[in-house]
Amino acid sequence: MVILTISAVDDDSVACLLVDSEIIAAPQEERFTRIKHDKSFPTQSINFCLAQRLVSASQIDLVCFMRSRF
């Protein structure tokens, strides 16, 4: 099972890719944009995660959007 989680609400946006319950990658967006505490949607983080296992969007079984602030 391929799961992509996205968090873009808090101070540091991040994407995480899990394949069969194993964390493949979880880079923060600020690593790519060089903007401290980048709150933007983690597009580059998502692309990095998918590239680590050559996963296409059609191969993702579940996408979770994490939200900790209400």
C-alpha cells in the first residue's frame, strides 16, 4: 500500500511517503525553498517523495492531509 501524507497548515509544511508501512521519505518544504518555516503547499516535497520510489500519482492508494490546528 502506498500512502502519501501532506501537512501544510502548521509552520513547517511537509510530505511523507509510506510504502507498505515503511517511511520512504519525509522532507520539509523549507529544504527545497530555503524559506525558514515555509507554510506553502509542499509541492517540491511531494515530488521528492514520489521520485524516491518512482511512484506516479496513479499508484497512490491513499492521500492523508494532516491538520493539527482547528
